Amino acid sequence: MNVLAYIETADGKLKKSALEIISYSAAIASQTGGQVTAIALGDVQADELAKAGRYGAAKVLHANNDKLKQFVSQAYASVVAEAAKTTQADVVILSNSFSGKAMAPRLAIKLQAGIADGAVALPDTAGGFKIKKTAFSGKAFADVELTSKVKIVTLVPNSFKVAENAATGAVEVFNPQISDSDFAVTVKEVVKASDKISLPEAEIVVSGGRGLKGPENWGMVEELAGLLGAATACSKPVSDANWRPHSEHVGQTGLAISPNLYIAIGISGAIQHLAGVSSSKTIVVINKDPEAPFFKAADYGIVGDAFEVVPKLIEEVKKFKAANS
Amino acid sequence: MKILVCISHVPDTTSKINFSDDKKSFVTQGIQYIINPSDEIALARALELTEKDGGTVTVINVGDNTTEPTIRKALAIGATDAVRVNAVPRDAFFVATQIADYAKKNSFDLILTGRESIDYNGSLVSSMVAELLSLPSVNSVKALTIEGNIATLDREIEGGKEVVSCALPCVVSATEGMAEPRIPNMRGIMSARTKPLSVAEPVAAESMQQIVSYDKPLPRTQVKLIDPANVAALVDALHNEAKVI
Ligand SMILES: Cc1cc2nc3c(=O)[nH]c(=O)nc-3n(C[C@H](O)[C@H](O)[C@H](O)COP(=O)(O)OP(=O)(O)OC[C@H]3O[C@@H](n4cnc5c(N)ncnc54)[C@H](O)[C@@H]3O)c2cc1C
């Protein structure tokens, strides 16, 4: 199968998800016999495009002009659809990110393709194309069979291990046909807290709940996150009370995340919260109530007062980092 | 302004999800259904916009007659009228095809959906409808204002937001922050009984994906409790045992 991998960039650099997308695409291509073409849009540094080759793209297409410098889902989907046709792609892979989720449905219509959104594993290609995806907001998985000629998959961030190899891919300029009607949405401003690790992509997440009593107590959450290179998150009542921004809310009605390590502090572990975090590889729960339901869904637990345990944990992480640096 | 709000009928968030023994179907017995939470946000914003500038809010749902209580709830919250496309929603493309067909025949200034449904989590319907109608779309929108013919929107992105603008008509998917969901009051519930709820028959749409089986995540093994007086043991376990730091 020929695979087209749409790779996302930020500030001219490949996002972590881009490496996952290429590695995943390379695994599908080698499983089925085929080639991976990667495509990036907008401003991207030359060495970053070359890097895409090292993760398994035989060819890296780069489309850029004044209009493509900003993300506009309609236009980006048109460009990727054109590339899919040009490269005769059987499968198009995107990240299940905000941008990927905006483009993939349009691609499905343009390419008359079936779509598996939120895939968490490689497809089973023995006699078809069956793929495992999340369902019921993390409470279940569904195996979905795609029967169309062209197939689209969006991959959940952090669900596939990146693999670098010695290959290099040729970088080519791609000049798509662009129609003005694709640019009906104008980007006026991009507001980013660039010093912060983005929550959907983070490998470690430190999260706080109502047990932390108020926004003034998030200093220790941020300090611990900073030490671990982690993103911060929270439970729904915390963002509802405006202690933290809505973008940090994880759970069934917030973001679903799957980091390697999720540390929950003062969170009871309600079913709606667990839905969004239960695919984390390792879960640590710090809660003063030994009966908190979260302990049943955790790998490690500390029954104790967060205001005593977390400062101690910060000291221990500092010692650990000093000893291991 | 004419607004169309697409609502999905989904299991209540407290539902325990179970499947049949052959893993092929979702067990609906004992499940309470609700309006999908982010669709409720979309509905609330649609009502705010029409209360301010005048207009109508139509809700549309693709479903069999079991979804009618959910649709009536949307009417009780304040929608002007409703349409149910009489079919079991097979997949996102099927649903989007029905909504696009209805929207084409009834032209709306704004089509609002939720960010994603909490059952199949596709986030697909909104942009599919837009593509089928050749309309612009903006996803995961946490603020939406309309001046004349121009919508200004805050779109969620990893680690921040984008402020974008777009001329109407357009398709917008709503997320937290756009509006506070509303609870129906007694008057709303009474008036919902007599508000128009029409039933439309579906148009054909080819299905290109099919769920063949379901699974539940493996339960975690017994939690390892660590003595709060020995937090160093946690750091040690995370490094040497779980290998995550
Ligand atoms: C439609 C709907 C959707 C929802 N969606 C979500 C969702 O997406 N995400 C989500 O998170 N929730 C969601 N909820 C809310 C959910 O049901 C719970 O109410 C919520 O998760 C509880 O948040 P919490 O654990 O922070 O607070 P609480 O349940 O109040 O728990 C606080 C915990 O902190 C502990 N604690 C208190 N003091 C300390 C201390 N000093 N040290 C250590 N521990 C302490 C307590 O023992 C307790 O376990 C939803 C609810 C509904 C109805």
C-alpha cells in the first residue's frame, strides 16, 4: 500500500506527532509493500524536511506559498487530496490532532474514502483493512473495517513509537492548484503559550482536581510538571470554576489523553474523568481518601494529603534529576 | 438569522459501557440517553445569538423514533423547531449526508455542531457537512461572535488558540467556553410538546466503514500503595519499574 503521511509543523519544525505519523506510515508500507510519501505545508526548515526521510518517508513533498503559511482546513485538505491523487495513495494518515480532525473528514469526502478516526494501533491488513480505534470516550475500543479503495486514518498522539532509521528521503517542491474559495477562513491571530508543553502530545502529565482547594495552590503542580517536562491538566470542576483554563480539562467531555505517565493529585476518579485518561500507560494517584475510586484505576498510589506529599515528591524528583544528569 | 444545530443522542456520561457476548453490539439496556454535551453548548450559543439579533434555531437529529425525547429536550431548552431524519445513524458519512441534504433544501446562515460525540468520538460530521455543502468550517470553537455577515471565532489549537474570521454561511463545531449549557425550565418543557417536530426520510449514502467488534480496555492490576513517608520509593518505581521517568 502506498501511504501519504500528512505531517504537522510548528515554527518551521516537525511536531512530535509528525514523527509518529511517518513511523506509523512506514510500518504500514513495509507490512503491505509500498512507499511512504510525506507532505508538509507552509514554512518548514529544510533540515526538518530532510529529517522526515530518516523516519521512513521515501519522498517528502513540501507545498508552500503566501496563502499556505496559515492553517486553513479547507485549503489544506484540498492540497493533501491533490497529493493523494498524484502519489496514488491507498492510505492517508494524519494525526488525531485539532488540525488533523478538521482536515480528515473533508479528505474522506474528496477521496470517497472510509475513515478510521482515533486509531491506536497498526491496521490488520490480512484480507482487508481492520483497525482498532477508541470509542465511548476511552471506555472502549472498536475494530473498524474500511472497505473503500482509499482509506483515511487519524492516529491518536502517543499511541505509536517513533523509529528512526538510516534512510534519507528526497525533498520535492509540490505546487498544488489552489482555489480562492478554499480560503474563506482568515486567520487573524495565533495566541500560544509557547513555553508550555502541549497537553495532547505530552509524555508526562501532572493533573490537579478539586482536592487542591483553589487556583492559588497550583504552584506545586506547575513546579512538579516543570521538573518532569510534563504538561498540566485538571478535572472538569476545576476548569468550570475557572481555576484553570478549559484547554486543560481532561475526561469524557474534555481532552482524551494517553501519556506515558499521568499523575493525578486530589482527583476522585469519577467515571467521566477516567474515560479520558485511562489509556495512560502508568497512572499515579495522590489522594487523602483511601476509598477514592481512582485508586482502583491506578498503578501506584499514595494515600496522603497532597499539600504534604507533593512538596516531598518535588524534592525527591530534584534529587533524582541531580543524580541522573 | 437561521441557525441549524445538529444534535446527537448519546449514552449519559455515567453509563457503564458493555457489549454483547459476541462483542458485536453495544448493550443499550439500562442506558439513559442525553443530548451530546458539546451539542448542548452549540444549542445554547445558537439561542443566545438569536435572542440578541432575532432568528430561528432548528435542531436536526438522525435517528429512529427512540431519539424523540432527546429532541424534545432540545425544544424545551428553546429551539424553534426540529427535524428527525428517520434512520439509525450508520456512520458519520451517512449522518453528514442527511444533514447536508436537509441544509441544502432549507438554507441556513449558520450550522452548529458539537466538537465530538461522546459515543463514537469521530469529530467527523461537522467538517463532512461543510465539505458536502462546499462551505467553510471551523472546528473546536470556544468563542463565536457574529457582526453582520462576519463570524469571529476562537479555535482551539495545541497549546493555545487561533482567532479566525469567516463570512456566513459556515459550519462551526462548538467546545467548552462558547456558551453555558442550559437547563429546560417548566415553561420550556410545556411548550416543547407543541413545537413542530417533523420527520424526514433519509437519502441514500454508501457506507465505507463498519464496526466489526468492540473491546474494553484491560483492567489495571492491583494498585501498589506507597508509604507517604517514603515518597522516594515512588520516584524509584517510576524510574526502575515503570520506566517512565
Ligand atoms: C455530563 C458530565 C460530564 C463530565 N465530564 C467530565 C470530564 O470530562 N472530566 C472530569 O474530570 N469530570 C467530568 N465530570 C465531572 C465528574 O463527574 C466529577 O464530578 C469530577 O471529575 C470530579 O472532579 P475532582 O475529582 O477534581 O473533584 P472531587 O470529586 O470533589 O474530588 C476531589 C478529591 O480530592 C481529594 N482530596 C481533597 N483534599 C485533598 C488533599 N488535601 N490531598 C489529597 N487529596 C485530597 C478528595 O479525597 C477527593 O477524592 C462530568 C460530569 C458530568 C455530569
